[in-house]
Amino acid sequence: KASPPSSMQPNKRQQQQQPEDECELSTAECAANWIATLACWGLIARYLGRPASIVGYVIYLPIVALVGKIAAYVILMIFGLLFAAFVKGIWRLPVSPDLELFTDEANAILFPASSEAKGVARRRSCEVDHLVYTCSDLDEGIAHVKKLTGVKAAYGGKHPKFGTHNALLSLGNGSYLEIIAPDPNREYVGMVDIFGLDKASNMDRLSAFAVHPDPSVKGATFELIAQSMYLLLGRYNIGAIEAGKRQSPNGQTLTWRFTSPSCSKWTQPFVIDWGSTRSPSQTASPGCKILRLIFYCQSDEEMAVATKMHERIGLRGRVPIVVEKSGDSLNCMVAEIMTPKGRKVCLGAIDTKVKDI
């Protein structure tokens, strides 16, 4: 059976043994430090005046140099704190709740080549959480996926906020398939447009996917992944961070946080965090295993955009991601899946049985 390349599999031991970045100042940091230092030296020299003798200079210069460096350090530290407050309070950028991680993220934005930025880049890691298969009728969607894979997805529950309900099927590797459709008994008033469920062209296909922070990487947080997407795409292109909630058939309440699914577009995922709730990948119908997630793009430009986005958010982990050029005018997402009977099938815009293995 096919297995992810070793480069896609995180090695916890290697990560733990990886040396920390040395606290070296970047060019921008050095420049800011020298500008602040020279300004302090100039102010000190102006208000203290010049010494009258050579002995005075011998005493005066080291004191001015030391006081100037200390004053510059304090000024830069205060500026960094003010910038961090701006990032969180005025810019309202998603930031990690831990104070140390947050200040490193703020410094990384201010000085992209700094040691803090290197540490933040190392923490920026996520993996596929689930794939979203849209259909007009949930029972028909369940039957279609069962015919292809041989596994019947288990009913998940209702999303009153969006007027939908779903069924779930585990894909292994910490991921699962969500089959979603409008709930005919919904109390939601209006058109169900999440994941394009209001468009006939979006039926019976993989329409979106979600990512979650890589649990094997220390310091990889939901906020950091959302922040990375925000800095690349802008607030209006990822939506606000929302809270989700639904009841499972056994009465358990599932809660999660996520960026707006309505803003997810094909190669652009939405970010999800299950918090203390057990991931549906552990409770969904088992038997299948995802081998690859493939994004077919019409142009080289679209391929470059997709690759840049996935690199920016650190998308890797246990599900290999492939970006390829489409042989026709179709942009689509396709999942290669191994069924319990050893068949390799493709689920996406066009469902096929690839071969028996």
C-alpha cells in the first residue's frame, strides 16, 4: 500500500533535539538599534555638554556610551510592547494566547528576518482535518460515497446556525470526510449557501477542506495558522473567527472554533480547532485511508498561488498534498482513498475507481 513519504511525516524526536535559533539580530534590528543609540547619544551630549579636559573625556565617553545603549534598549522594548498592543487591540490580528508566543509573533511581523521570526516559522505547521463533500440530499450523498468506498458514513448531526446536517467517515491519518447537505427540517430561514450549497454546480463534489494545528509541533496554535492566512489574504478573505456547536446522535455536545467556512475557496482551507472536544476523525465510520489530496489547477499562476498559500500556513503532516496542472478547464480537488477491500478510488469532481491493489 502507498504510504506518505518520510519527509511528510513529522519526527517528534528530531523536533525535540532541534537546536534553538541563536539570538542574533537581523539587519533591520541592528539598524533600529543603532538609530536609537545614536539618537540617545546625541541627546545626552547636548544636555550634558562637553568635558573641559582629556581626563573628563576618558570618564565621559564610556558613561555616555553605556547610558545611550541602555536608553536605546529601553526605547526599543517600549516600542515593541506598543506594537504588540497595536497588533492585538487595534489591528485585531489573531495571536496565540500564550504571552511569550504572542510577543514572538509580534516581533516576527515587525522584523521578518529576526530570530523570533525563525522560531515562529518553525511553529507554523498544520495538517488536513477534514474534507467537505457537498450534496443536495444527505441520504443520497451517503449512498454515493458508500457505493464508491464500501463504507457507510455515520450520521453526525445538525448545524442549526447554517441550516445543514452531516454524516462522517474516517479517512485515517487524523482526518475524515464530512458529507454535508441542507437540512430539510431546518429552522434556519433563508438560502443555505455555506460551501456553495445554493449552487447546483457545487453538488456531489469535494468543495472545501479544513486544517488544524499539527499536534506534534510545539507552539503550533490555531491563532498562528489563522494569523498566517490573514497576513497573506486579508481579514475579509478569511472571515471572522467563529464558534461552532452541534449535538451528536448519542447526545454529546461538540464544540469548536473556526475561521469562516464561507470564505474557503477550493485550494484555500478554513482553520479549525476542536479544543477539548474529541475530533470526529476518531469517532467516524472507519475503514478507509486517504493516500493523497490533489488540487488540479487550470494555470501555472493558480498553481503558484496554491503552493504559496500551503507553504505559508505550513500545510504538511500525515496527508500528502499535491498541486498539479489540470488537463482541461476544470479546477477541482480530488482525494485518493484506499478502501477496506484494497481498492484505490478517487473522490472529487469526478469519482472513479483507479485500480485494485
